[in-house]
Amino acid sequence: MQKVAIGVSLIVLAALISPLAGAPGAPGHGHANFSAGEPGDRRRPAQVVQVIMREGVGKMMFIPDRLEIKKGDQVRFMLRNDGLLDHEFVLATTEENVKHAEEMKKNPDMEHDDPNARRVAPKRMTEIIWRFTKAGQFEFGCLIPGHREAGMTGIIIVK
């Protein structure tokens, strides 16, 4: 009987906390769904796209900063930080990224390790496998305070 009460209490607690965690699909928060598609399946074939993150003279950047993808395609983003600072790759709509970037200014130590977002330390690599199930224009951006403002955004067009 006690195990049931604990299980029910955890479910109730999760239900109470969940709305406070943020909008579904918002980077760094609860993920009921995502605006740019869904997490990919490692067992399925994927197009490999290497994205380099780095700083330049007075600018921060992704290379490439514009991609075109077919709806339904699965992509393995190989994220490589060639810079001297931590950077992030957060895949969402521009509106979601702008809103979350404001939250990051209040919590600059927040780190992303979500299906649609990763923080990458200098001289390190990681990956995101993503399936683009929705057509439209999406953004990948670095939401570390000051990085977006320094130009660290990119666009993905899904047709």
C-alpha cells in the first residue's frame, strides 16, 4: 500500500512541476513535442552534417549557417567547437530561441543536453540526431548570453 502512495505522490508532483518547466519543445525544458520535428533514431540512416562553432574577429558563428533539408529526412548533426569558449546548438523556432535566450540571461550557467540542444566545450565534439517531420523555417542558435547577439545563429529550411 505504501508503494502505491509513493508512486501516486510522484505522479502528482510531476504533474505540478511540469507546467513550471516551460513550454513544450522549449529548449532546456519539458519536451512533450518539438517545433522542428523529433529526436532521430540512431538505428536508421541519417544524412551527416558537420556544424563548426567558433569565434572570429568581433563575431561568433556557425559554419555553415544555412541548411536546406527535405521534410522527413533524418540528420546527424556533428557539432564541433573549434573556438576557445563554450558554445551551444539549440534547434527550435526563432521565436522560441529568442525567448529562451532571455531566460538564459537570468540563468547564464544553465547548460543544455536535450534532444534538440547541446552545449559543447572548446575543442570538443558531440552530436544530435534529428528527424525533420515538419516543413518550415527553423533556427539553430547559441543561447549563451552574448553569443546570439554576436551573430551565432543559423537557419534551416525544411521543404
